[in-house]
Amino acid sequence: MSREIPYKIYLEENEMPKQWYNVRADMKKKPAPLLNPATGKPMTAEELGVVFCDELVQQELDDTTAYIDIPQEIRDFYKMYRPSPLVRAYCLEKKLDTPAKIYYKFEGNNTSGSHKLNSAIAQAYYAKKQGLKGVTTETGAGQWGTALSMACAYLDLDCKVYMVKVSYEQKPFRREVMRTYGASVTPSPSTTTEVGKRILEAHPGTTGSLGCAISEAVEVATTNEGYRYVLGSVLNQVLLHQSIIGLESKTAMDKYGIKPDMIIGCAGGGSNLGGLVSPFMGEKLRGEADYEFIAVEPASCPSFTRGRYLYDFCDTGMICPLAKMYTLGSGFIPSANHAGGLRFHGMSSTLSELYDQGLMSARAVEQTEVFAAAEEFARVEGILPAPESSHAIKVAIDEALKCKETGEEKTILFGLTGTGYFDMTAYQKFNDGEMTDYIPTDEDLEAGFAGIPKIPGIQ
């Protein structure tokens, strides 16, 4: 039976999930395996263990175990900022004069300002448990790098971050938060790695991409004893850790008898979208309930809406395993837009498979309309959203306005995965009328597609 719904629904500490949910276990058609680029065969645990922590490798490869226990040490860390609130956007509903009911899961109540800490502490924990000295990673907008630096500081691990050059320059304060937590931060591509030098030689003056930064971080991890590489999105293990977002959301909604009609998330590599939708998608896969899922991506980096579903490298330097995903080609370098966390050429293999099966849809939106939606939201809901999260806000507003036109009382849930307080340069450009939109031409995309590898017998 439903109860009167407060502005913010907080779960009790003892209601926080004790297990992560693995949506792959309920998928009849599993995501395609990672391939060794040298052999074209599925990567083994031994091969992946050169790059990733051992326990994380097991999580990456496990597509049959539905629930995986969250270690007590990680749960204790989570208690510093979780459970996070599920918020009824009453003020936004009133402003839009819509019959729709709008909810958002807010993940910004920690210093990293985003959901990224959910996986950062898990990956750092497994690295520490393995006895490693430290970890390496890439970061786009900086939320992941900040989260990982926090987790490593907590566990006394070294943290080396390669930050996409355009974000390094646009977001100096995010960089300084990482350094405050003890991480070293290098703009990517750099001259400190062999792959970085090659990328700079091929693309002089490039502003970088997540694909470039991944290549550099992987090279450093594999050439320094006692280090492993960790990733903030895309991988199955990351979606697993982020499922705590959806699990908490579902528990809070069930508590008040709420059932969302549609669930909306921004999509870059897939971490927050996958985390939010996983438990609901599981119900859909099992035939227990039905929901509409919408992935929202930038028009400047349209992996879902204009990409191809093929095996491709996850990194620009082509040193990582091949993943089957919706991709624009690992050589595609997006325009320097301000949603740095969404500037990845590919998409999670799990989400790509779900999208390919028609279980979710995708939309691409331009950044000026995204920032307009962000400011509309901020003025009535009191939170300054990150540019990435604002993609979801834009489509949530669009859907609420459709309800106004049709009179439908749909219930909308979206992920507000981070705050925008380190993104003021972007807001300044928008407010000064200097922000522009860029949509890649078909020719631009063809140049990226041309670099997708041809694999005998596979594609």
C-alpha cells in the first residue's frame, strides 16, 4: 500500500544492500566476451590478471552469479555517504506544470561529487587485499580520478591518474582535489609514456580522449611492478559495483509503493546508467515487470545512436583487450565538449547487448540544450548538476512535458549522478553565450569506423 511520499526518501543504514546485483546472470543472451587482440580468442583470467586485480577479474568474467556479497570493509566505507537519497522533484513538477511524477537518485553527497566512489572503493579494496603498491587509471571530467584518489588515500595505496588534457585544463580544481588526496595527475596524451608519444605524433595538439588516457594508464600499470589498472566505467565489474544505486532506488520505491514507468540515465561508458537500471532490468528480463529504459548521450559522441555494434579496442593506443560494443572507433576523438565523463568512443558490452536486443532505447542531445535544462533544474531543485547528469535531466524534462500534452501521469526516475561545482567554466561559457554545439558528420564518423579492426571469422 502506498504512503504519503516525502521530498526525500532515506533508507535506514540496515536497509543498505549487502550484495551487488549482476544483471548478466538474468540475460539469456550474454554479452560477448573480451578478446585477446593477438589471438582473437576470449581473454583468460590469467591474461586479464596482468592488467587487473585478481578478484576483479573473477567478477568481470562471472555471468552466472546473480548476487555477489559486498565485503564488510566496503560496506563500512559506504556508510560514510550511503544510503543516498531518492528525491521526489516536487518543485520541478510544479514548474513544468506536469502530471508526471519525477524522482531522481542523488549520488553527489561525497567529496568526489559523484557515483564513482561506489566502484572506486571496491577496486581499491581488492588491490589492497592483493598486496599491491598502487593502481593507475584515466579520468575524463575528473569525478572518477577524484573518487579513486579518495579510496586510495583511505587504504594507503599509490594512485596515478591520467586525465584527459581538455578536462585537465578546463577543470584545474578537480585536478587539485586529486592531488590533495595524494594522487599524481598527468594530462593525457603525455610524453611520459610510449603510447602517449605515439598519439601526440599522430595527432599534434590533440585535446585527448578517454581512449588515449586509458592507453597510458594501462602501459604504466603493466610496466611497473606491484601496480594494476582500474577503470571507472564500461567494464562488467564496474556495473556490478554500481548496481547499489539501482538496488537502493528500488528498495526506496518499493517502500512507498512506487513503480517507475521509465528510467533515464546519461550514457558515456555505462557505469551510472548500468548501475541505476540493473535491478529493474533484471525484473524485465525475468518477466516480472516492464519498464522503459532511456540512455542519453551527447550528440558530439553518439556511440549508441550512430555507432556500430562490433569488436573494437577500448583504448586509442590499441593495447587493451577487444570488446564487442557500440563504438565510434577507438581512433575517434570527440570535440572538446564539457561533459568530459561522456567522451568515450564505446559503450559497456552489457548495455550494448541489452540495447541491441531492443530492451532499451537511446537519445543523443546537444550540449546547449543540456545546459539549459541543467539551469532550469538548478533554479527549482537547489542542486547544481554535473554536465553529464544534465543529459538525463534534459530527457526527463522532455518526457514530463509530453505528459503535460497528453495528460498521462507517468512516473519518471532518473539518475542525478553528480554535482557541477567543478564545472563552472562550462556554465560560464553557456551563460556568456559562448557555448557551441558540435555534431560529427558522417565523414567524421567514417574516419573512426575505418580503424575498427577486422577479425577473421568474427567480423
